[in-house]
Amino acid sequence: MPYRRCGRSGLCLSALSLGFWWNFGEDETFASCHERVTYAFDHGITTFDLANNYGPPFGAAEEMMGRIISRSMHTHRREMVITSKAGHDMWEGPCGDGSSRKMLMTSIDDSLTRMGIDYVDIFYSHRYDGVTPVEETMQALVDIVRAGKALYVGLSKYPADKLAEALSYLREARTPCIVYQDKSNMLVNNLTDERRVLLESYGVGYTAFSPLQQGLLTDKYLNGIPDYSRAANGKHLSHTDITPELVAKLKKLDAIAADRNQSLAQMAVAWLLDEPMTASVIIGPRTMEQLSTLLPAVSDTRFSNDEKEAINTILNT
């Protein structure tokens, strides 16, 4: 497993991060979650991406992580990069959503309690909520770091203008943001040119989530919609998302992946790792098979000019 420096900070992240968004909640058994986490760690994944509201239900993923750490990983804490976030809907009432100081300060304490740890390595503002002043949110992040509850600050899903404000505030507060997280994959890329310029200017690393676009960038939908799939059961995808045009595009991408001796999913992850700014790609495997088949993606993350041209032609048509 390669490790990449996160922006201009001294922190290194594993090229793949294990994401806890949906597949580590109460719907999953402890044995299944424990097996995936320990297998990932044994194969070099040291970065674990969580948030206060990951589950389901909200908080369940952090509680699961706490149980796993307590059971078998507490002696490896210094080797692990554990991240969390706050900013989305979490609890009832007017203070249970958004990016206010109260929300963030309460959330970090709750997250540490659920995971049974003293600090997180990175604490993210999960989003700009459109209401809270940027300086209020950023000062809360600064104070969380100064209190020793987080080592570094991260930001996620900020509009470019608010991202610029946030990065400037954090630099002046001498608690710079080291990482920005957003959705990136072959079909949807939120690492826009405007954001890229800002991140490069401030020395901020990038972590990409949803690299497989909810499973679209796999071989799952090349020959129809399987009964067990997200598109079939309406979880985050619909059968209407699987259009003939999309399937034709996926089949062309799959052919290029085969020529590279990769699966479509492996190539989709490698595509993101070919981006020099990318510090880590967050994967969220539901099964051991999904996890084990994604790990080889890190072994070939370079694309020839011909491959890039062919892929971009497919993606842009």
C-alpha cells in the first residue's frame, strides 16, 4: 500500500481509505465489520473515514469503530489515521444540523465518546451550510485542534468562494487546513479548476469519496440491473439512472480496463490516484470480496497519454 503526503503537511495517508458511510451501521454484524477493518489494516489501509452521522442510524458507524478498536486495534492507534466530520443532520432540534460552533463542539465530544478515543487525526467541517458565518465554523475547528481533540483540520463540500474564505481564515489562525474532501469519480468530478487552484495555492491535499459512483463504475450494471443492487432496491440509485447511454459508456470503459488487466472498479480508483493532488481515495466496500478486489488498484495508477485521451473521449460524449 503506497502512502501519500497530505498536501504540504507532514501527515501521510494510505492511498486507499476505508470509508464508513453506509456499510458499518446496525444493519451489519460486528463480525463482518471487524473482519473488513482488520483485513484493510493488515493490507496497509491506515486511514479510516468516519462522520458523526454515518450509520445507519446516525452515530452507529462510530460506535462500531469504537467496538473494533476496543476489541483488537487499541494497540495500533498510533498507526491509524482516524477522521470524523460534523455538519449534516444529526439530532433533533434547531442545533442538530449545520455548521454552527455549538454543532461542531458538541459533535467532536460525542464522536470521541462513541469511538472511545482521545482525539481524531483530522476533523472536518462536513459542509458549508449556507447560513453559519465561515469565521464561526473555522474558529470552532481551530479551537478543537487547540484543545487537543483533533490534530488537523479538514473541509468538505464547500463552494469555491466559501472555501477561499475558510482557507484564508485558517491560515491566519495558524491552524491551516491540510485536506479537502469531495465527490470525484469518472462520471462526476467536484475537483473543479477553481477549487484546484485554491488547494494548490494553500498546499491542501485532496481526498475523493464515491469513486465508484454508488457502484455504477463496476461490472454490476453492464448486463442489466441485478436484484441485489442499489438501483434495484432504490438505495441511493434508481433503475432510471441506468440508461442505455450510460451502459454503453461503461462497456467502453470496461474494455479499456481489461486492456490494462484491471477491472472497471480498479481502473476507476486508479484514475483518481493518477491525480497528483489526491492524497487518498475513500472506498466503502460492503463485503470482503469487494474490499479484496479493490486493493490491487494501487499497483497500477499511471495512464498513458493514449489511455487518457481514449477515456476522456468516452467520458465527454
